[in-house]
Amino acid sequence: MIKLQLPEGAEAEVPEGVSIREALSDVKGIRKAVAARLNGTVVDLSTTLATDATIEPVMPGSDDALEVLRHTTAHVMAQAVARHFGIENVEFAIGPVIKDGFYYDFDLPRTLTEDDLPAIEKLMEQIKRENIEIVRSVATDRDDALATIHGAGAKSKFKQELIRGFPAEEPVSFYTQGEFTDLCRGPHLPATGKLAFFKLLSVAGAYWRGDEKREQLQRIYATAFFDKKELKQLLHQREEALKRDHRKVGQQLDIFRSLPEAPGFPLWLPNGTIIVNQLLAYIREKLEVRAYQEIRTPHIMIDDLWKTSGHYDHYKDNMYFTEIEDRSFAVKPMNCPGAALAYKQGLRSYREHPVRLGEFGLCHRFERSGTLHGLTRVRSFVQDDAHIFCTPAQLQSEILALIDLTHEVYREIGFGVPKMVLSTRPDDRTGSDEMWDNAENQLTEALAKAGATYDINPGDGAFYGPKIDFLVLDAIGREHQLCTIQVDFSLPEKFDLEYVGNDSARHRPVVIHRAILGSIERFIGLLIEHYAGIFPLWLAPTQAMVLPVSEDRHADAAGNILQELRQAGFRAHVDWSNNKLGKKIREATLKKTPYLLVVGDREVDNGTIAVRRRDGTDCGSLEMGALLHMLREERDTRSLVPLLNTPRGDTPQADAPSAAEEDA
RNA sequence: GCUGCCGUAGCUCAGUGGUAGAGCACCUCCUUGGUAAGGAGGAGGUCAUGGGUUCAAGUCCCAUCGGCAGCUCCA
């Protein structure tokens, strides 16, 4: 007999060889269990018990259960693909669980298209209905495993390669469901009938083991959930992401264009340029308060500089080069060397530290054509970069200030509280252990003082120093990495940076690299998607559109209103077309113009303006003075919600994207 | 870069080897209007580029350029 610790403190004694399913048979709701934890490890319910153990069921709703579900769904998808093409025609690669679902890679006799997916889905439903038992088997060693996979019916080039990669003597597990056997660590659901809700999402090319020199495979992305609502939610999120795609919205709102004439180098149209300039002005405000100095460093500098900085060795393949009077120059991919040169101009005293040099530097980096993507992956971009040169003793307070600044900016832009990740020393690194100890301690203490919760990525720091990354959630629940704060001991060495300390000796400063928005291009790409094109007033390219009811009778009144708005610094226009009012409203609304100012006979007579918001809210009629007051307030506080409301004074609420959306 | 798909009017897209199309936008005219599309007319194309097959190519083939998706989250 063996002793078992069961859930909720229960204990049991059972004979050896009993399965977990049997051992847990008295636990409430056990029929819904998808797997079990055996001494902490997730295993099949069919696992038999040989020694004393702690066991508990893995129930739907837990992350473990979801992983098992998705993994089994991947196997069923593979089985369906085998039935679709004939098992002898399919070469199976791997089918792992990923963040929002799973995929499986195959080598197939022909190219898959999206049109194949419904048929495969249907076969999966069929396999689910057949409720085939999923049986684990174990091959004792490598030869046994190779024999098993050989006998499984499908081509097995990749599976054999995997097996040969395992230790020769180690047992290898397989899972069989009907005619389909797959090499797999498991665990799995007990039968295909336990499958829940799934959806095949897309087909894509992929390489065996991600290596572009290896076989090209075909991948099916799919997802699965226990809860139908959660599946629907994910599908909805994907749809929403498509609708908000910054390439589409950026085109509709005339923000930027991607040109065949300049692949990877976006063209900012007037509307986009306004947004860029507003963001830069915003960041400049923050920097002035915090005693930064702004610099502008050369875009093209001689090769030697990049050899000194180490970029030539590490980053050459991503740099552009040019020749000037027979000497080779490089276009800057980063701003740091320029900042180091700026620091070096003159003998520095400890008294002037920290030296905070900000630069909205335009950088150029070569990216492979296949990786380019709208504004989020480009070949030239502006960083809101800064290099802070400080004494080792100042490191912590500077980091703390940066954490603070980052939180402030993200809050004001409308992102939630960012998740922070501390990355510590990698194996391959420069600098003494003492330096790393110091830097990591300073970062850790700064994070503690900021009262922040954060994750640690051990070994993921840059070779020249540890870093803190900031991850924000956007409006539709996607995570993006924006800010990064990196400590650098290496740059001051390479450029022989020094300052005179209070002991009148020369000392080495420490450098902090940081960008808050990251690249302005990428940031605006994310902002477009985060706001769904509905920019807050201070960022909106056109802030108000004056709509005369009759374009000739109310022309003077409209012109006067425009003048006053312009004089108050607002970006306003008049719709001079001879369309009817309804059409003018439709067009301005589709362009997401925050405020529509209607002027007709009534308004001319009363000296007022009828105000409508882009979400359709009627704000009633106001006098010009009152209107300007509210608009200034909303703009100057960079409010994320409209301050002008209905005449009854309803509570302000964000311009709900859904309310203003009716894209034709 | 590699694989697959795609490239037709300013935009969104139809067009399956036989005379280049629609809607929106643009221009002109009519209409001067009250909170999401008033009406009529007009202009606009080397069908990405180059080559090939064919009596005939937007359509089929090849190449080039550009776009889109993907290219380990390791059984």
C-alpha cells in the first residue's frame, strides 16, 4: 500500500499501481479534471502510482489545464491534417502551445491556404465526436523510440531528428489516438471527446527549428479554450486589432504613408507631423523641468568613431555607410557615441553632474525587407533618447527619477501602470563583478524605493550593463515594450570619459541610456491603435471643424469663428463645401475630429455656436468665450476625456472608440 | 533574406484568354440645407516594371520591384 496526500488535507492509502484517476475518484467534480499534479508536476490522469505521493486534480480554469487542452487540441489538429491529406503524405514537425493558443508545423504535398482550414476544423469536430482514447506509451531507449515512430504511419524525418537529439538511454514517450501517434512529452487529455472550443486562425510559412537554411514548413495557428466566451473574446480582440491597424488608420486619417520609393522610411503627412511635434514638445516640457540639456549630434560620422564605440564590431550589418572624399563614414544607428563626444567637450567637474543630455536623434538602421511593418518596424526613426552621465553615487537617484518620469508620461498618455522587468548580468559581459554588483543593487534599491513590483530576467541584461524594461498594456489588452533604462559602464571606458572629483583626481562617470517613448514612429503606431485613431484633443491633428449650415449665407460667421479659434492656437478648419450639414458632420466624424462647430441662422442670431462631439454627443449651444475656455482647459491639461459635455452636465467619459466608429 | 499570397483610377475593390469597370474622393452645374451620405454631368488607367507563350494577355509563364502574413514562445 502507498500513502497519498489528497486535496484539502485528505489522505488515502491505495494499492500500488492504481491510476491517479482512480485514486482521486472521490474528489468532487473529478469528472471534469483534465490532468493531475503529481508531487507538483502535471501528468496524465492515467498515470499509475508507485510510491507515496501528493496528488491533486488539474481542473479547467487553471493555466495548467489550458495548456493541456491546447496541447491536445494541437494533436487533434495534426490528426485532422493527416486525415485531410492522407497520413502517409504528411511529415509532422512540432506543435507547441504558445501565448494565445498553439500551432503545428507540417511538411505537406501542397501549399495550404486559408480555404483548407474549415475542412480541417470539420475533421477535428469529427475526431472530437469519435471520442478516441488518448494512450501514452513509453519507448525504453532511442532505438525503441525510432522503431515506434517508424511504425506510426506518417513520414517521420523531423521526429527522428528530434529523437536522435535526446539522450540515447532515456525513455521517450508517445501518445496515440486511433490511427495517429505522436512523439510527445505530454500530458494530454484522456480522450479526444474532452476537447472544448477551438478555432483555426491562420496559415503561415515557418522553418524547421526556425532556421531559414532548413526545410520550409507550413504552420497552422489555432487556439482553444474551455470557455466559449473566452474564445469569442480572443477572436474579437483579433478583429479589433485589424480594425485599429495603424497602417489602415494612418492611411484613412492621412497621418503617414509607406512609399515604394522609400521602403522602411515612412513619410509623415501634415497630420502626422502635428502628432510628432506635439509629442516632442510634450517630452521637451518634461525634460526642461528635470534639468536636461538638449543636443543634436551629427548624423554621419567617421568609421573610426564606430570602431571606438564597438558598433562596428557588433552592429555593422545593420548600419549604412557612405564615402566622403575617399574616407568611409557611417550613418548613425544610435545616438550614444555622439552623446559621448558631447560630454567630452571640456573638462567636467563632479559639481555639474549628473549631466543629462537629451537628443531627439534620427537614427538609421538596416532591417531586412521582410521585417518591415508600418511605423512599428522601420529603417529610420527618431528616438526620444537621453544619456545621463553621473557619478556612481548618483546612479540610484537618477534611476528612481527615470522610473518616476516614465510612470508620469505613460499615465498622462493613457496607458495603464507599466510592468517592469529587471534584466541582470549575462554570461558574456564586460566590467568587473564589483561593478555589476553595485549596478544591480542600485537598480534593485531604486525599484524598491519606487514601490514597484517587477519581474527579473536573470542574464538578460546588455553586455555592458543591467537594464529595466517597461511593458505597457494597450486598450485592447496587448503588451508592448516601450521604455528601456540601461546602465552602461563600457561606453565611458571606450571613450575615456572623465570628470574631476572633489579629490581633484580623475574619475570615470557611469552612463544611463534611456528612451521613454522609444522610437517616435513606433510609439505613434501604437498610439494610433491604442486610441483607435481617436486622439485626445491636444494630439488631434484637426481639433475643431467649423460647419456652416449654408456655405454662402453663413460664410462670414464661420470665418470669424475660425479666426478666433486660430488666434487661440487651435488647429481648426471650415468645411467650405456645398454639402448638406449631415454630410459635413459625417465626413468630419469619420476623420475623428474632436469638435464639430455648427453655425446657422439660429447661432448667428444668438451669437452662439452649436457644438457636437465626434462620439455624437450634442453639447448644446455656447458662446465663443465659454467654448474657448473649455477647449483651452481640455487641450492645456492634455485631458484624455472631453471636457465639453451635454447641456445637462453629464459626467465626462472617454470618447468611446465604439461610439464613434462606423467605418464605411 | 526565405516561403506563401497579393499589386487594376487618389482610396476601397470587381473583372477566369476576346473593346478597362463600380463605389467613394476630385472638377463643373443644379440645389442653400439644421446634426452621419441631396441630384446631374465630367475628368481620371502604359492593369507595378521588364521579358515570354498566344491570332489575341489585366487574365497564363519567368524575372525584378513593392506590399501583406509568417519565419522556435524549442517533443
